[in-house]
Amino acid sequence: MSDTAEMEKTNDLKLDDSLLDKIRVYWNEHIHDLELAKHPIGTLGFFEDLDEYRFDKLRYLPKVVDFSAYKDKTILEVGCGIGIDLIRFAKKGAKVTGIDLAEQSIDLAGKYFEQSKIDGEFKLGNGEALEFEDNSFDVVYAHGVIQYTANAQKMVDELYRVVKPGGEVIMMVYNRRSWLNFLSKTLGVELEHEDAPVLKKYTIPEFKALLTKFSEVKIVPERFPVKSRLQKGLKAIFFNAFFVPAFNLLPKTVTRNTGWHIMAFAKK
């Protein structure tokens, strides 16, 4: 490698590190869906509030991810947040590990599992440089994480590296060609965490391009409109009273690829 190429690589690494630090700071200050919690932060009621809201908003998720199907499997969640998805795997007998860049998330996830009397291991960690050996886990789960990281390809390559041969990686990114992105652009509906240091949306072909190392990839567009508790005012009235019912009258053959979430189920 030439001196110039070596210097460029070093500069790129410094830029990535700087961006990752901004991402860490942001997610320490922004707990996902915090404004919907009715109970004090860190209490069992707080976690139950956010679980109820998440699985109302993402009611598709238990239909496409069978949380009960992984008993005795080792599962790593990258970007585990406060552990709301991970605890569902654990309650059904999976052996779970969660990592997150944000100290706040790891602290709260540990409290959630402790108060629920469920076993789980939590570590601060960078999903672009996982501190695990190759082929360590039966399943790796990264729902809504890749779009917020500094180098998406680097993270996907790490997910691939640490899953066992024949194992599964479950991922989700946001769909640039989706109903919600269209609504956001045309009506000025603000997206959650639009102010994050990184927020990248993908088309289905762009997402597939990140996953070329995998032997098998199944893509499932999901998350179609449900009534919002987050939005307020006239836009909320329009969305809940008119847009959601009208959209759901359309045949799924027409709307299928416009789901806001693109799920990927990838085999190593």
C-alpha cells in the first residue's frame, strides 16, 4: 500500500470514529419512543409501556419473526436498545446477548432483564467491530440499526462474520420508496430520529447489494400504516381518520413493496 493510500485509509478511520462517537452521544440522549412512556424511566412499568407501544406500532413483527422458535439457540442483538425485542427471544428460552453503542441503553436493558427475572448478557459494543470470534452465534438480530451506523457495509460484514455457518441474520432497514417516506416528503410529516447523525434509507436492490456474502436472502417489505399516537394536530387527524383506512383498502399486491420496513432473513 502506498503512503498516500495508507494516509487516506487512516483519515477514513478517523472520520468513522468521529461519526460513531456522535452516534453514541445521540442515542445516549434519545431513548426510542420515550415520549410514549407513562411510568418513570427504569421501572418495570416503563419497559412495559414501551413494549406495548412498539408491538402495537410494529404489529407485523411477531408475525414475521417467531420469537418462540429459537429455544436454546444463541442470539446476538446488535443495537439492542433497552432490550424490548431481545427479551422476547429470552422469554422463549434463547440464550441472548445484546450490544449497543450507547451506555444508557445497555444500563436500561440490564435493568429490564433483571426486573423481569430473565437471563441475558449485555455489553457496550460497536456493531462495525464486534468483539466476538468468528462463527459465534446461531442467530444475529439487527432490527433498525444498519440505517443509523457510520459504515453500513462494515456492520453487515460483521454480522455475517459472527454468525455460524448455516445460521441466520435478521435485519431491517428503512425503505426509501415507501408510503411513509412519500408522506414525509409531500406533507412534511417528520420521521422519528430524522435528526440522528446518520439516517440512510434504502431501496430493496440497494439493501440486497449489502448482503451479497450470504448464501440465501429472503426480503420481506413490512410495516404498513396503523393509527399513530405520536403525531398530533391536523396532520394526525388526516393520517388516522383518512389516510390509514384508505391505504388499507388497497390490495397488498399493489402496496407490498411500499412497506416502510424492509426485512431481510439471510443465511450464511
